[in-house]
Amino acid sequence: MVDVHWSNNNYFIHYDGPGLEMFQVGYDPDYDMARFGQDGLGFEFDDVARKASLAALQKQIPPLIHKNDGGVEFDTLFKATYNFSPASAGIYKDALGHLILHKEIEIIGADGAQRRSAQRIKPDDRIILPKQRSLFLP
């Protein structure tokens, strides 16, 4: 359904957060409209909203991976969290691609191949922590 919202961004408005905490209640400065440049109407599934979702997922996904020593399959992560996020699977993959680039995570395919870009991520690929983390965080 979120793919429909993103493709018709002038018809849908979402009134909560851009990341995995879509239904949080109360004021959070991370979602302040002055910070993200979002207007007062809400999350409009436009470029500003997409950037906000990417930024939020890049912060919120790594702690979920840290909780699972053996990593998490992409499909499992997506199915466990998509009801709490306005992000589409494509936005999740783009956020993971950013995390791969910054060596915050690694994604390994069922065949053992390491994924180096978001476009190659498949549902059964495993998201894991790298053996050596970056000294400088992005």
C-alpha cells in the first residue's frame, strides 16, 4: 500500500513520523517540521518525506540488527517493521545501501555473495554486522 502512497504523493498525507516509529504520540524534536522542511500538512510522500524516511531508517535499523547476533533476513526485517513505517521496501533498501556504503552493516545472499548495492538486495539476504566496524561513524 505504501507504494501507492509514494506514487500518488499529491493525494495522501500521513500525520506521524518518517521512520519506524510512525505511531508515536507527543512531540519529538526529530520530527519537527522546521528540521525537515516539511510543511504543516504532514508527511506528504514527496521528496522531503522520502529524505526524512531515509534518514530515520538509517538511524533506526542498525540497533535492530545489533539485537540479533546472527543477523536478520531482509524480508523478516521488513515484515516485522513495515506496519510501523510509511517507508516502502525500496526506501528500506536505499537506507540499507547507505549503511553498506558506510560499513555499518553487511548483506550476505543465500549463496554467500556479499551485496554491495541496494539494488541487489533480495528477500532472503541476511543483514549482519561487519566483523570490523568503522572507527568514524557517518
